[in-house]
Amino acid sequence: MKRHTHLLAATACALTVALTAGACTASDNAVSGGGATGSAGPDGPAIDGGTLKVGLDRPFTKLDPADGTLTSMPMMILANALYDPLMVNGDNGVVKPYLAQAFTSDADATGWTLKLREGVKFSDGKPLDAQAVVDHVKRLAKPESTCTCAADAATIATLEANGPATVDFTLKAPNAAFPSLFTRSLGYVSQAPTGAAPAVGSGPYTVESVQPGVSVTVARNPAYWGAKGHADKIVYKVLPDSDSRYQSLRSGDADLIWTETPAQLKQAGGAGLRTATGPGSTSTVLLNTKAAPFDDPRVRRALQYAVDREAVEKVVYLGQGQVSNGPIGSASPYRAAGASGYPAHDPAKARALLADAGHSDLSFEYLVDNRPESQQRATTLQQMFAEAGVKMTIKPVDTASLNTAMFQRKFQVLDFVTSMFGDTDTALNSLFTADSPYNFTGYGSPGASRAIGAGRAEPDAAKRGTSYGKAADAVVRDAPMLFLTENPAGFLATAEVGGLPDVSRRTVISVSPATLWVKK
Amino acid sequence: MTSRILGAAAPPARAAAVLLLVMLAALTLPHLMPGSPALAALGPTATPEQVTAYEAQLGLDENVLSATWRWLGAALHGDLGQSLSTGTPVTTELADRIPVTLELFVAAQLVALCIAVPVALLSAWRPGGPVDRIATAGAFVWLAVPGFVLGLLLIWIAAVQLRVLPATGWTPFTEDPAGNLRHLVLPALTLGLTEAAVFTRTLRGQLLDTLDQTYISAARSRGMGTARLMLRRALRPSSLPLVTLIGIGVGTSLGGSVLVETLFGVPGVGSLAAGSINARDFPVIQAVTVVSAAAVVAATLAVDLLYRKLDPRIAHGHR
């Protein structure tokens, strides 16, 4: 949440921004598990048994995929224990089948056929078949589920079980990225929860006990269809404060924690900890294009020129991230397609543009949450804007207020860190099409909208890339959003933890706890 | 006589008025929020049906007075509504959390008293002496240290370096009393050490006043030893302000416990409040606000009445 938030997670991917990032597609490498990217040596053979202690960065609410919190990026290590997603995010933005065997479309990406693995059962022994998938999607689409994925489900015109292992979908409009909707809430197939009991899934672990607000303990599911989890039990502890969560890892109270805090990532090597991170979040600045003076593209472009992205990266992320060049992330399969022409730092040009627009004395309020790295970013930007003659007033608010201001578009300029750019289609469609509820900047460009729509409807990957590239170029040129840095997010673990997967090429960090073991 | 009766009735009447006002403010909150609380909580993709269902649950489909009346009626029957995040009855959530916060509060008061009483006695015994100067300087420095810094420092020393106590987490007393105490130590120290500084300053000042009284001089002239004099004659009458401080602490402990409970992962009312605010879980926010206000009002009232009992001059208006 983080960056502020995790807001709606589920949608086509959600946002989650968060200060933590969050949320966009599901996960993982539930099966692979390679070496960690951190400092420790080879893991050696896997060790079965013992209890793994995981520190969560936010409280879990209902143990039900209908709740977007559970399928936000930092929480998927819990969701992946209890539920199997139909599709998962692999390296470089690829979406691949997991509980599904295949997910194929007709020529115009309107009709889709999902083939399920056969013989999979829920942990209560009931079959997880095509009808179970249909029931699950329909349950989450109902208003009383309050799932933010209801909007995704609403893009489906009809769905029906066609035999025990086949589900046919007909969409209201072509969507070549449709399978990516099944990497989060819609894809974590489960039975409806009854009362306070968790929703029943088919994951490698089942819930043993819940201490509300404190922890949830899960035990290995003996009837799991796939590779069994290594640890006998996993205890997930709710540790919302990032500093004490890190200290819990160092003291041995936790074996593995989620982090996006640059200083902790930097310290981790010296403290003998292991890291598994990927470019999971992107820092940006939202400009409200619906209100003066940011309705003038010259003013927005001036701010683009005023920002030295390399400096922001060095100051805030301590050289561990990289600059962001636009809405297509560096790990995206469509990266080559466009948006390489992001303006270089040039305060003189910024001043000239502002003078041209009649805003030589520009001043504005910058809404930002109160995390240390957010404040640091705000202060750095304030100095850069001052160099261009722009006066920026920093207004720190709590995360919930920041999100409210963002959704209600009651801001001038807003600090926004998101995991949405982990999936190019989701990011472009959500953030930059005129009628999207996530279009926080109010940006509207017929050309960009056409290019985004063409990309979504195009099954051919190369052609899609070309369309997305055109859209990205338009977004960078029109500058409704300033792109700053791509930031590492992911896990820190003690040296006793084995099986940490390499997630360095993943924009969505989702790890199955079944691949991890504890050497004790 | 009339004024005496009114004087005795005034505190409870004030308490009831304060409670009523807090309750109205808490229940009016979603009505006053700019924009739609339903959209803020559910996000802009919420369908009209989702918004309608949410607003009905919050009482936004009726006016403030009837919503308040309905809430009050249900509350009197023990129904504070349901959490929007978890679907659990709010009374269940509170019943789980209140004992934890109470335990933390009591432990913190014990820590504060165990430090404040001896230090204040030593300070007041020789005002301006080395102990007094160190205690005074220490108290000012201590008061300036924010709770989360102190908490992290304690975690670093006790959990990371010495590994003698857990850094975070909680074990219910009923499950494992020893584990419960181990998890209690650091959060109780964090809250209690800060309060100890306030307690020390207050008690020292009061002790100095008391030691100026003629009956102390009389006792001293009769040859009563210093230790006996301080403990038997000076400490008890000087402790009255501590009662007030502990009463006020019931209120401030909630504010302080939001931070400390979040830092240490303690499942009390403070962490419930923090989580509910982040999730825009209005029924829980409202219940926590009203219940906390009731606790503060009750504690203040108890202190007020206790004072009258301990010092009849107050009841008679003679100060």
C-alpha cells in the first residue's frame, strides 16, 4: 500500500500502489524456485519440515480472493499458499498457465477457451472443475462480494462450463490480454467462505489457525496435486511497521519479510540477509490535467525537463533502481516498441517553456504520503523545480487520504508509486484511456486511446507492441504523468531460508511459499 | 445545600454530555466526508449496487439523527454493527482487542510507577543534589524521545543484539502466560518509560510542596527519620496528582498505543484503529471512537469522584 496503496487490486490489475506496491497480477513461480539473487551461496538440497515464519506488511482481512488485499503483491505469498491461480506472471511480463493448462482465443480475441488441469481437488476433497471456475467467477462478480475484480468480470458477456475441464468465455469486446485478468482475484479459484471460515482453495497449504489481527498459521495440504510444500507449517505474522519488521528478521522472529524500503535493501547484504527483488514498482508524479495550470501541455512538459531522474534514483533508491522512461516498463515484452525519447534534464528549457506558457512564477501543492522515501523524493523534486523557478509546497497526508484525493481527482500534483506498470496492457488501459476510473490525471487523447484500444484487440504480439509504442510515445509527449524511477521490491530472508526464486526479471513479485524451506 | 448537590451531580452530567457529543461526531463522520465514503472505500470501479449496499450498511441512506438513533438503540443491545473488511461483529473485534490494550496499559503504568516513585523520592529528598539534577535532565531528554524511536532502540538492543526478547508479535495470556509476558515487556517498557518521565516530574514537584508543610516540619522536629518521613508522611498526600495522570493516561494510552501496537505488532485497540482507518472501515472506526471516549470519560469521572473522596475540600469547593 502503499505507495501508497494498494488500492484496488484486482482489476486488470490493479493498482496498488503502494507504498508498497502492489498488485497487479498474480504470481509466481510457484513451481520453479531457482537461486536467490542475494549474497548467500548455493542453497543445497531442499530440506523438508520445520516452520517458516513470514512477516506480512499489512493486516489480512478475509482469507478470500474476493478481498483485493489478499491478492496485492506483498500478500500473494499468503494467497499462493491457500489458492492456486489459473495464470501466473513469469519473467519479462509473460503471463503463463498455472492451474490452467491452456488459455486460448479465437482470431479476434473475443472468444476464449480455458483448459484446466484435470484431477485437481479443493482441500475439502471436492473437485476443482470447470463448473467450480464458473461458480467462482460469478461469485466474485456479484455486488455483495465487493471484489474490485467485478469490473474485470463485467467485460465477460457469457461464460459456461463445456465439459469437466473446459470453460468458454465470450467477451463484450476483444481483449488479447484477457488471461492476465486471471492472475489475481478472478484466477484464485475458491469456494465461497461460510461465516468467518476462509474460502476453500486448492493450494499447497490449508489454514490451521487464525489469530485475528496477529497471525495465520497454515499446514501442508497432504492432498495437494502439485509439488508438496517443504515447510510443515508457515506462520504469517502481521508486522505493518517496516522498521520493526526488518528488525524482526534480524532477530530471528521472522525468516522472510516483504520490503520496498531502499535503506533496508542496502543494509541487507551487510547484515548477512538474502534478497529476492524485481522491478516491482514505478515512482511517478501525477499532474491533474483537468485543472489549470496543468491543463496546458507546455507547463507539464516544463516539469518533465525540470526533473533529473538519475538524481532522484540515486538520492531515494541509493542506486538500486533505474530511471523510468515511460509507461512501458524495462522488463515489458513491448519495451522495444517505443517511448525512448523521454526528455533529458534541462532546467533552462523548463524555464523557457514556462515563460512561453505565461507561468514564470508557477507554484503548486504536492500531495505525498508520509513514508520516509516519499518525503525524500518530494524534497528532491522540490529542489529541482526550484532550479526551474517553480515553487512546490509539500503536503504530506496519510495513505487513505492520498488515495481518496487521487480517486476523486482533488489534487494539483500527486506522488504516485504503483505496480501497475508491471503489465503494459493494464497500465495503458487503466491510466491513460479517457473513460477509465483509474485515469487519475484526467488525460484524454483520441490518438493514444485509439492506439491503446488497437493494442488490446490485437492478438499478434509484434503488432500489439507497435500500437502500445505509439500510445507510450503520446503519453510521454503529452506528459500527464512524470515518470521517475523503477524500484526494487520483494523479499528479504535470513541465511537459513532456501529456495528463494530469482525474481529479478519480474515486474510482479509473487512467490509461492511451497518452494521455500528453512534450514533448521 | 443545593449547590452541593449540583456540585456532586455535575461531573456525571458533564461526562454524559461529552460522551453524547463524541458519539454524534463519530456517527456523523461518514455523512460529513467530502465525496462518497463508499467510493473511497470500494474504489471507483464499484458498481451502483455495491455503492448502494455499502451506503445502507453505513446508514448513509437515512438522515444523521435517525442513523444515530438506530445505532444507539442497537448499541444498547450490544450490537455495534459489522466490520466492512472482515464481516465480523464489531463487538467481537473489540472484545478480542480491549483486554490486550488493557494489559499493556496496566503494565506500562507499573513500569512508570516503579521508576517514578523512587526517582522522585530521591530527587525531592535533596533538591538540587546530584540525583535531582541527573533525574531532571534525564526526564527532559527522555520526554523529547519519540515513542517509536525508543521502541526501535529497545528492539535493537533486546531482540537483535542480546536476543533475549522477541522483537514483535503477541501471545495471548490464556495460551502461554510466559510467552505473553515475554511479548509484553518491550511494548510496556516503551510506553512506560515515556510516562515515567512525566510521573517523576509531577511527583517530585508535589513532594517538594508537601515537604514545605508545617506538619512535616513538626514530624521532622520530633526526630522522625528521613526515610520514614518521606515514605510515611510525604509520599501518600503527594501521590494524588498521579491518580489524575493515570486517569488521563487511559485516554492518552490509546493514542500512544496506536503507534506502539503497530510497531510491535500487538493486536490491541490501537492497531485495530490504525487498520480500520486505512481500510476506511467506518463501523469499526465509529465503535473504537465511542468506546475510547467512554473509557476516557469513565476514567476522568472516576478520578474526579475519587478525588472528592480522598480530599473532601474539593467537593466543598475549597481548594
